[in-house]
Amino acid sequence: MSPLEFCIPMFPAELLKAGGIGQYVVQELVSVKQLGSHLHSFRAALKSQGPLCILEHFDTPYSVLHHFQTVDQAVKTETLDLLVKVVSGLAVSLATVLSSPSLPAADRKQQQTAVKMAVFLLCRLVESLESAACLPGYVTAPSKVSLSGVGGGVCLDSVSMCCPCVSGQ
């Protein structure tokens, strides 16, 4: 697989349009009905292949973002959990990848692309969750996502951390 360049877009919809030569574009916008099975495949790939599976499964969490307003809360939560695991796994190996002179350039590029993809998706998903939580009348059960292994045992409470309008800060 030839490594594609992942350029962080100004607007997520830009990833649906053909980019330059060698630039990543979304291959399949997964329908809301199919997201459950695609998330299951993404989870299985994460277990068997590790966090680099984001290179093959980017389109699934991107589709969750694309359909965010109509996607079930459980799908959003599962996507958040998977992306946190991917970013955590990539963070563990990042220092080694960046400092290893013996690592082939293609492997280094692949790792860097995976980091950019995963962080982009995680940031966009958190932004979407924050925006939704700040809407008047939005009610959700508090959920906690543990980021153990990334800078210690950080815990994000989706209700209190999202914004002052929800947390009362």
C-alpha cells in the first residue's frame, strides 16, 4: 500500500472531494444503517492490527461525523472510545517512530499519517459532542472516557468538560 498524504482540511467535507495526486480522500461514506457493522469491523481491526488500522478504517468514524445529527448516541460513544484507543496506541509508539533512524521513510510516513488522521477525527468528534451538549434542551447521560496511558490517568467527563453552559463554569 503506497502511503497517501493526509492533509488536514479546513472543512471536513473537503475530504469527500478528489484531492491532489497521492492525497487521501474518503472512499466510502457509510450510511447510518451500516455504521454499526462498520464500527464492529473497526473494533476487530483495532484488536488484531493495532492503531494503524485507522489507515483502512478512517471512513467509518468520518461517516459518524458526517451523519452526526442523525446518529444514535451509542454510535457516537463507541466511536469516541475507538478513537481514544487508536490515539493512545499511536502515542505510545510515536517517540520511537520519530527518533528511530533505522525505520524506513515509508513506515515513518505511514505512522505520521495515522497520527494525523486519528487526531483529526478525535478532535472533530469531541468538538461535535461539545457543540451538541451546548444546545438548549440537550440531555444526555454522563459518560466517562479514560485516557489512561496518555499523560497519566486522565478522565474526560463529557458533560462537565464540554463547555461552561453545561458544566456551570
